[in-house]
Amino acid sequence: AMGPAQFLPNTWMAYEAEVARLTGHNPPDPWNIEDAFTAAALKLARGGASSKTRAGEMRAARAYIGGSPNCSRSICNHYANLVVDKAEDIEQELKN
């Protein structure tokens, strides 16, 4: 996997053109922080996180770690729960 967001080469290529359009970096680089996390945000949004529901965010996290929003392997569920729980903790901190 490449860069700080750990994209597989084929996955990166699927987001490369849109990252270039959004960041103005041509070509975008998976090792560049802005490019990597722009691609990660796009992937998560497309995976369901833009629904702003726990279920959608769980699906997005499963897709990010396991390649499919329907991943039922224990690592997918564990990762998705960690991510969504951490997001809820951060949201609570921001409200205080």
C-alpha cells in the first residue's frame, strides 16, 4: 500500500483524476498528505460516510479496510467499530 492513507495502486488510480481536479496537483501523489487524504475522503464519502449516519460510516470504514462495505470479517467489524467510536469521541470533545 502507498502513502499515509495506504492506497493499493489500483485503488489509487480510480481516484487519481478526481484528486488532481480537486487539489490542482498534476499528477497527484499518494505520498503527498493533501492528495492522499483527499482521495481517502472521496473513498469514504462514496462508501457511505456522507450519509452522516452510524450505519453509513460503518459501511465506509468496512469498505476502506476490507474493500467492501459488506465485509463481515472480524477485522472489518473491529476496524469499523474503532473508527466510528473514535469519531463519536471526537465529536463529543468538540461540543465541550
